[in-house]
Amino acid sequence: MKKVLMSILVLVSLLALLPGRALAADKSIRVGSKDFTESLIVGEIYALALEDQGYKVDRVSSIASSVIHTSIVNDEIDLYPEYTGTALLSILKLHLETDPQKVYDMVKAEYEKQFKLTWLDYSPASDSQGLVMRKESADKLGIKTISDLQAKAKDVRFASQGEFDQREDGLLGLAQTYGDFAFKSSTIYDNSLKYQVLASNEADLAPAYTTEGQLVNSDQYVVLEDDKAFWPPYNLAPVIRQDFLKDHQDVADIINKLSAKLDTKTMIELNAKVDVDGQDYEDVAKEFYQSLK
């Protein structure tokens, strides 16, 4: 009996050494996401693609934006979607740069050096800060760019969020780049109400992010061109732990193929399905992933 048991143990040990056996036993990954719609959708798309390739995915969703970087550094997650501009300014606190490739190269190099994290390919999608205007007002006043807005601010009613007016990456910084904005009026509204305020013609202009779902209504809203490149790019990109990637190199190819499919228009449409139409983000992610097959 002892000889039989010994033979079984030896056989199990040999099987574990066969190519792919150890990897298969360890083919699991922790995919994180931040606590807002876009990050939840993209994190779920990553998860679905990895599951399709045999990975066991532990979804760690709705991590606060302020702590998700710490989460991956502390080995609590392996992968999550981040933004190049966030890494540049909020994490690394480097100088402002507006060229998307330069920003990506800077954050990629610094993350590898400082945190042992790797940035995979960045997406065309950029969720940057912006200014959204009622299309009717923009057309009437002939405003397409922020320079146009500055020149015609006296005719524009601004729906402020209060703190935006005092931020270096808000109205204060814009004024330094474009000149002062002498708006016809400036009224503070809660951010969650801004599209309601614009739709009801109580204001003409509001701060926005460039992939917000409500922007799918292009006949109602237009994002003004940042023609002097005040805001940095916020391209969407996956961040992954170097030690994990070393042992699971196929993940880069799996996720990079997805990133190439995510542009700004696509993200607006996906966000709209959740934030405007009320669909569940998991269903939206699944439908989009299935459409890529």
C-alpha cells in the first residue's frame, strides 16, 4: 500500500512539472476598477476577455479613486484601468505635458522605476476635463473653441460647480491661458444637475468630462475644442503589476487588443447606456465585448 501511495505522489509531482500545468493552476487575476461608471465598464470588459482565455477573475470593483493606486502597489489587485493625465499630475506630480505619446512615455517610465508597475498600450479614448455647451447657444453665438468662448463670454451663462472656478486646472488656469472669462452670469449648481440645467435653458455652459454619457446627445450638447491645449490628455490605459505580467505574458496581448477598440465616441456610448438609459454596467460591458468577437 505504501508503494502505491508513493507512486501516486511521484506521478502527481511529475505532472505538476509538465509545461503549462503550474501556470494553469495559477491562472487567476484580480481586476480592479474605480468607483464610477466608465471604470466599472472597462474593468468588466477586461475581466470578460481574460475569462475567455481561461483566467479565473476576481473582480475588485468600486475602489475609491484616491486609493486604487495604493491598492495595486500593495498587491491587493493585479490590473486596473487608469488615465495617463491622472498618473502624470495626481500620482507622479510631474510638469504639465499635452502630447498624448509623451505623457504616456513619461508615466510608463516612472511607474516602472518607482512602483514596479507596467502600463500596457493606451486607448484612443481620452476622458479629459472639458467645457460642454448647449448646441443651440453655441451655434447662435458661433462658439466652437475655448478661444471663441473667451471672446464672447459676455453673452454666455455659466453653470459653475463652485470649486471649478478656483482650481488651477479649472477656470483660474483657463484664464491664465486664454484670458479672463467675463460671463454674463455665473451660478453654482450641483454637478449632478448640470445637464438638466443646460437642457432647461437655465445656463449655456458647464464644466464636463469628455466621455460623459449625456454627450451622446450631440444634437443638444457640444464639447468646446481646447484649441490652446490647456488640459493634458487623459487616455485610458491598463496598469498591471510587473511581477504578475512576468508570469502571465499573454495578458498584455489580450488587454492591448481591447484597448485599441476603445475610443472617445465608444466610451460616450457605453457610459450613456448606463448613466442615461439606466442599464447595468455588467450587461453593457458584456454586450460590447460580445460585439468584438
